[in-house]
Amino acid sequence: MIIIDNMGAIYEIHKYQQDDFQYVVASTNKYSENKVKCDVERMNTMLNESLKTMGIRYVFVISDTSDSLYKERKKKSY
């Protein structure tokens, strides 16, 4: 049996243009991983052709709140 501890996990939606990270669209620990993944899929299907041509896409990311990069990004966002 494998037990996964997601206590420090934050599920995020990131916006990319081509391979370049743009910004964090949403961040939550309230909803399940599956729900956030479904939201990302839905957001990508709602993009119009011109946005897709520009390389805009949304990506599901799991962040760890104990990670120093996560903490640094949160400090800068306020």
C-alpha cells in the first residue's frame, strides 16, 4: 500500500505562451487534483484559434509549499 501525503501540495494553473511561463492563473489546496486537472482541460478547449496560434495554453502544476521557490513567488505576488 502506498500513501501519498499531499499536505504541502498546492494545485496550480499556469499560463504559457509557447514554452515561456507567463503567470499563475490560479492556486488552490481546496479542490482535488482531479478537479483542477479537469479545469485546465476545459480552459484549453475554450481557447479560440487565434490564441492557440499564438501558443497560449494552460498547464496543471503541483507545487510544494515547503519549496523555497514557491515561498519566494508568494512573497513577490503581494
